[in-house]
Amino acid sequence: MHALRVDNISFAYRRGSPTLRNVSFAVHKGEFLSLVGPNGAGKSTLLRLLDRILLPDEGIIFLGEQRLTGFSRTELARRIAFIPQEAGILFPFTVAEVVLMGRSPHTHGAMFENETDRQIARDMMRLTDTLHLAHQPVTAISGGERQRVFIARALAQQPDILLMDEPNAHLDIAHQLETFSLIKKLNLEQKLTVVCVSHDLNLAATYSDRIGILVCGSLTALGTPHEVLTESTIRSAFQASVIVDRHPTKDAPRISLLPLS
């Protein structure tokens, strides 16, 4: 069963050159799909289209069997959570308040969150190692801590589908592994469907069921990590020379950069 289906979509900002051209693919329910590609390939734009922040100029996006445009904003927020690269918050809300914002699609018009909402927020902060920051202003914590707070807020929505735009940005190595391991755990145990934009090919290879490569707005490859992350495919997409071998402990390809001479 498809969680999302993208049918021949194209998109351009204003009247510029198309950012995405005739892109089609499906995301299976409970799948972890990573989108990789060079800068400016249209990856972040595609995520915004999947969350209906943007509307395609051509083509149709389906959530399940229904057009994405057929859902209200609240209905979408109950089904899809989106973690952007940079989630700007100008006001000094506490970390707990920011995470509680993820419960707003479920409050059914109530003025305040109830104890269930607060418990879910605490649980998500605990999962993302941010509970100790609960009473601190989100504007006063580090970029990596803030990123984990936004992940907690997205998980507090209890979505069926999680869209992540470079969730490892600003995170140190330990928290990168913790974050991807957590998302993969939820993906496996709760059948959370994940679409993740990443510049880290090795993280994508380790945690993804399938990987799609976007180049100049076109989907040039889609398949398992072993099928997609080959030396020739990476060289063609990124104009970079690499060696691809096997991860020493995982059934995944491992990519090593070849330094320029």
C-alpha cells in the first residue's frame, strides 16, 4: 500500500527555470525512503510539496488514495509531520512549549492541552534527549539541541508520515546516530513512514529501505541502497570520485571519498 504517491509533478518558483521536472514515485507505507542529490537538485522543494506548503504546477500528489489537496490543513497535520532544515522561532518559548505545539492538530479546538498531550510531549522529549531542557528558552540552546527539539515536536504530532529535511544538520556524531536510530526504531515498530533528505550518503545507506537520487530536478535513480549507491551513479550525480564497498557490520554499501590530487 502506498502512503504517498507523486504523479508526474513539476514545479518552478515564480517564472524561473523548473525546480522539479516530471517527477513520479511512490512511498510505501512503513518505508524509510531517503532523497539524496547535489545542492539545488530540488530535494527540499519536493518535501514542501509533499507537505502541501507548496503546490505543484503540474501533476498530482496522493496521500493514500486521496489527493493531497482534498485534506484540510488540520487533517494533514494529523497525518504528516515536517521537520525543515531551519525552523525559525523568534520568541523565547520554552522547549516544553515548542514540543507541545506538536499536539495542536489533536486538541480539536480546545484552548489548552490536556494531561495526555503533556505526557506525550514529555515522552517525546525523553526520546530525543531534550527533557532536561524543558524549561529553557528554545532561543538560548545550541543549534543541535534545537534540532532535537523540533524532532520531538514533530513526533508529538504522532503522524503516520514523517518528512525530514537534513535532520542531522547541527548534530554531533553521537546525536546523529541516536536520532537516526530512534527514527528507524519508530519506522520499524510503529510502521512510521519516513521520507528523509540527506547529504550523508553513508547514513542514508545504513538506515534506508530505498534511496532516490535527484539531479537538476529529475529523479535519476530509485532503488535499494545497493542498487543506487554505486560508484558510477554517484560519480554521475555528484561529479565526485568515490570507492563503494561493503559496511563492515551492516548489509549496506559504504562510500569513501577519493581526495582530489
